[in-house]
Amino acid sequence: MKTKEIAANIESNALQIINNIDFKSISFYNFLKSEYGKSNVTENYIFQSVFRSFYGLDNVGFSEEFKRNYFKLIEKYRTQQNIDVENVFIDLHRTQNFKGKDAVIFSFVSKLICTIDDNYPIYDREICKVFSFNQPIHKDIAAIINVFRDQLKLLQLTYNEIIQSNMAPVTFRLFDEKFKGNNLSMIKKLDFIFWSKGKLDIYEKQMLETEFYN
């Protein structure tokens, strides 16, 4: 799906998408951004608790060792100007005690990077739904990383095109009217917008499947 089609889909569902985003999510994100900016997150247990809840770090089967290392890696990469997706993925992959899909690891790679630099989009199940991303089936780690890197790059290019060409004016206006003084970057607003759209799409699919099997 091309950027214009994606943006048009977002615009035609703008009100429903914005209504599906709650105030608590915006507040939690801004809290994390503020705490990250003024503290060492390996020692900030309130930050860690909110992060784990907000991003679902406790919900996917990661070990406690992985979670401790995750916050250490945020600090490790904090000072790096150009964060390499491959390095972060490998760092997390080495320490994870988790038999789930690599897509889950990569989702938390993106969440780690965007904590440091909010010009990066988040990669998660809901956003993958909007973009119809297929998960890699390769066994080779290098090939898996290349697929994820390409998908993340496509997200970045799409987000930037939507912003630079003003393709979603109604959606952004409704967002700012609902969340006055939100203090979010345009990329981060799109994160919330696409997450909400993906959530709605997944819910609609589940309802259709329920009706079909009933």
C-alpha cells in the first residue's frame, strides 16, 4: 500500500482513530520521556515500572535478566549519535530467554531506540497490521535483521512523507484538539495514530471471525 493510500485511509477514519486513543497513554509516554531525560534509567525504578506496563514488557515472556539488561542497554546506547538497529537486536537476542517470534524482540528494539530518539517510529503488532508487514521466516539472524531493518526504514519514509506533504491534516488537528499541549513530535503522534488504527483493524477482524464461526 502506497503512502497516499495509507494516509487517505487514516484521514477517512480520523475521528474513530483519535477517539480510540486515551489520555492516560499520552500522559504515560510524556512521563517516560521526562524521566528518561533527567535520570539513569537503570536506577529509576518508577521509570522501569511505567515502561514495563506501558510497552507490555511484562506480558510477552521475557526473563527478569532480559528486562534488567534492557534498561542497561538504554543507558549504553544513550550517548550514541547513530544507533545501529543490528547491534541493538543482537544485544537483545543474546540475552533473551524467550521462545517467541523475533518480531517481538524487534518491537522492543524499536521501543528502546525511540526512547532515546523520538524521531524513530515504533514497530509493533498494531502498526504491522496497518502496513501488512509479513514476519521473516529465515533462520539466519542476518537475514531476519535485514527484513526488520527494511520494514523500519519503510515506516520512517512513510511517516516523513505524510508529515512533509501534510497528508493527514484532519487527523493531526483532531489529535491536537483532544490532547491539548501534548508536547509530542509529529513522528510520535503518528505512532499513536497508527497504533490506534491497527488496534481497530485487529478488533474488526476478530469480530468478523467471531460472526463467521458463530
